[in-house]
Amino acid sequence: MRNPSISDVVGLTVDDEDNILVVVRREKRNLHGFIESEKGVLSVETIVALGWDIIGALNNIHSHGLVHRNLHSGNILVDTDDDENYDGYHSAVISDLGFYGSPEKETDISYERRYVYGVLPFVAPEVLRGNEHTAKSDIYSFGMILWTMLSGEVPWRNEHFNAKLARSIVEGSRPDCPLFTPPFLYEIVQNCWEPDPNNRPTSEELNKRFEIIESAIHDDFDEVEIYGQQVNADNERKRWAAHNSCAQKNYKIQALSSLSSTRIQIVEN
């Protein structure tokens, strides 16, 4: 399962107590650090490029009958101009391979089926109810990653990540549309957030949609609506960043860098 947007696995050690997955070291920032370095404002062009890398890698995982199970903005790595091989275009890589597995085989990510393991804002509602992880729960997580890039913030950053928020997510709560978001991207976010997993798009469908968007932005002048939305959104983002330059100097994404996977109690009916 080789893909330039997935960290390469080079080995596995096994003993009676611990299994250790050995992956190629990547000199990249995670998405948290990258958004911070950009003062919380990414261009739509950059968001589309990174989103296409991520969904392409996820599609590769799903095409092998596997699911990621713990996809969130902390395990997406992004190259920057500090990287030796940086060519002027940002690219993303999915890391944290240790949770990959068949959707039919839940491993030790749950504890007596009363808990799930993950970063709460990125965990799909059906998983919070105690159902197994599937490719469609990965899609929900991808939607939250897109929202994070569009907003420059942690989903529900002003909320405590506790049982109350988990129940609110299960009952249908979702973050508001970020400022200066082009409709074609917010539509994708909303599709990924569908409460019924069967109504969410597949990674293959999203990969094709991002290919069309990428083409529209760069060289397909038949898709003038997408191109126009992208240009308008990026102009608004630039103006906002310029007018808020003083506040941006000391910009920190509240709680992003401190996000980590935790044990989350399942929401009972």
C-alpha cells in the first residue's frame, strides 16, 4: 500500500508485551503547526491541494479494505519552506499508521466497548454511540479536517471535550460555516458530516471531486463557477488577514497543539 501521501512502513517488531510499527521519519510539521505558521489563514488553493492529498491517501487505504480509525489534524504532516525538498507547493501526508485495520476487526482501541479512542471533535457520531469504525467514519473525520483548515481553529474550541459535547455531536451538533468559505468546499464538509454514514460520500467520490476542483482552479476554464468562488474567497481572506495584522502577530491556535487522542466514554441512548 504505497502512496506518496502515506507514511511508509519499513518494519514491525513483535514481542510478548509490545508491538512497534517502524515508519520512515518525515521532517514535516503537522497540520497544527502549519496553520499556526500561516497565522490561521490558509488560502483556498492551499486547502484544496492539501485536501486532495489527504483524501487521495485515504482512498488508497480504503481501496485495500482498511480504515484509519484515528484520523485528525494532529496526524496530518505538511511540508513547508523549511523542508529540504520543498518545491513551492505544500503537500500533506497521513501518519499514525498504528490504527489501520479491517473494519470487521476492532482491535484494542476500545475498552470493554464502553470507550472509544480518539480526538473527540474528529470522532464520528456513530462511533461515539459505540458502533465500529468504518470507511464512512473516516470520511466524517476528513470533513472535520477540512473545517479546521478553513477556519484555522479547533472544532468547538470554546467547549470542554467531555461527555456533554459527545452527546451534542451524537444529537447532530456541528460547527458553523467558517468565514470566507467557498460554497463548493462547504458543501463537501456538510456531505462528510451527514448523520447517516450511508449518506456520506466515499473517499473515491471525494477524490474525483477534488480532482475536478483542482483542475478548475488551475487550468479548466469550463468550471468558471468554482474558479470564481475560489478567487473571491481568497481575496476576502487576504483582506481580512491584512486588516487584522496586529492580532495576527501573536496568533496561536487555541488548544490545537495540545490536542491528543484520549479515551472517550460511549454515549448511551
